[in-house]
Amino acid sequence: MSTPSADVRSALEAQTIELPSWAFGNSGTRFKVFSTPGVPRDPYEKIADAAQVHRYTGAAPRVSLHIPWDLVDDFDDLARHARELGVSIGAINSNVFQDDDYKLGSLTNPDPRVRAKAVKHHLDCIDVMRATGSTDLKIWLADGLNYPGQDDLRSRQERLAEGLAEIYAALDPHMRILLEYKFFEPAFYATDVPDWGTSLVHCLALGEQATVVLDTGHHAPGTNIEFIVAQLLRLGRLGAFDFNSRFYADDDLMVGAADPFQLFRIMNEIVAADALDPSSGVNFMLDQCHNIEPKIQAQIRSVMNVQEATAKALLVDREALATAQREGDVLGANAALMDAYNTDVRPLLAEIRESKGLDGDPVAAFVASGYAEKVAQERVGGTQAGWGA
């Protein structure tokens, strides 16, 4: 590998990845959620675990919260706790899919009382944002239909637009809505926000403070996700990623586990559009669950996977690639990408970590710290955090 430029090193040193609080609790498949010793019992302990990831990678300074899973009496105090541990509160995720009232939908529900309740929940989330310093409200809806004729498709879109408009109107000037999509599950006939186009249509109607969230596990098999990335970047409406990996559906596996080449192709579009720069507004977040693997180590490994894909994308010879594309050199253009992808960037990233005073191998350093054994002994009693806890 030739010596990377100062710009490549600078970009890698500055890259940050946001962690999900729920990744540190017990979570997993619909078959069985396995418990892990030392799992956090409250949001304070979730943030403490997330801070370990940042401590050893130097690249994960924010933690997303999920409401009501992460409800506390004093969010100012929770934000203070995060700062003391060297991290901050990131996006606030709403939850309008675990209440019985939402069986037939939340913002799209035919019952105006339920729709009002769903809007109120999001307004409460905005209050949490104000208390914690968060700027992003991330919305994913389980709304949809299982049977044809169950409800009117167009009417549900109108209700959705009205509900989102109420929430949008409550935002402070520096805040954003990040609207996620998912092509199926739990709705099987029709999902109310099933794709990036539907999310984008609603965001465009709302205004500049509404952007699309792209979850890498929320697509049909064979979907060209980097094409979607390129389109949303072109329109200035890619607000965030939820990084994870999938073999079949929304598996929520560690990012890069199933298809590291896809992650590279995605990051290649990001780098080509200069969207690594924070001014682009793209927030790089993880959204994963860890059922059988150690949770903190899995988050560290996931951060490293994103860093490796980013480093390879930064090493693409853009001049050679552009020349080959202009000249119609199909194999030459492909080779420009493959040469970068096949580069071992692990030594480079280890050097960058060591230049920050960190261990070159974050996973090994965390394991050696004894933190996992320590919390397993200390966190006895109470209720372990998990989905819905």
C-alpha cells in the first residue's frame, strides 16, 4: 500500500459513528433472546457501556436513545452523565409500535384519538431532545396493513402527512426529523413507509428539516443500496444511516458481516460526494442487536468495520477512475474500485489509533481491560435492559 495522503488520514481521524443504546441490552431474534451477564439495567449503564466503545475506538462519541425504553426522571442529569464519560446524546428514537393502541397503526391509524396520542409521543421526544442537546428525531413506523381492504391506502398517506406536519411544526430551528423506511414487517400486505421514495416524498413536503434515514437492512434482496445513497445525496436529503447487515431480511447483524463489499460500495458513494464532512449533514449510526455475541465487543468490531470500508473508499484513485469512465474503459474503471477494496487498511487504521494514544487493536484492548468481568460482578439485581424494557 502506498503512503496514504494527509487528506485520507485526516478524514479517517475525524470520522465518527453513533451508537444505539439498545444494542447494549438483551435483544435478538423472535425465537429467543439470550441473556448476557453484566447487561445494563438502566440508561445510565447503557451509556457507560457505549462510552467503552468510544474509549477504545476514539470514533463513537454519541449515543442514540430510544423512548420510552430509555426514559429517566431527569434527562439533564443523563446528559451530564454522558458528558462525564466522554460522550454525548445523539438521535432520539420514537416508539409507536409497542402499545396496544397502535395495533392498527400510529400516525396512520383510522382513530383520531390514537393518531393524537402518537403525535403527542413525538412532541414528548422533542422535549427530550431539548433536555439532552439532541438535534435529530428519528421516526420509524410499524404502520401498515395485513389484508387488502383493511383500510384505505390513500387515506393512510394523508393521515401520515398530517401527523408528520404537526411534529415538524414543533421542531426548533436546529432540529431535524429523520424518517426511516422498511419495505415489510410487521405489515405484510402494505407498509405505510415502505421505501426511500415514500420517505422522500413526505420529507420534501415537510421542508428542509426533514431527511431520509437509510437502514442497510431494510431492502429487498438484490437492491442496489448505493444507488439509493447516490440519489439521496444528489438531492441533499440523506440524513442518516442505520448501519447493520442482513442475510435474509432485517437481521440486524454486525455491519459488514454479510457483505463487506456492499458496505465499501456505499462508502464509496459517500466519499465521492464529500459526504464524510459533517457539513453534509449525514449522521453515520449503527442499528444492531447482539444476541449471541458479546455486546460491547460487537459494537467495537462494527465501528472498525465501518472505518475499514471508509478507508478503502478513501483510497480509490479518483483520477484514474474518472479517466476510465470517460474513456468507456469498463474493466479499468472496475479495477480502480477493486484495487482499493483489496487493500489491507488495518495497519493504517492501527497507526491512526496509536497516533491518538489508543491501542491499535481496540477489541483486544477492551478484552484486556477486564471491564466485562467487572460489570458482570457489579450488575446484580434489578431488571436487565432489553427490547421494551
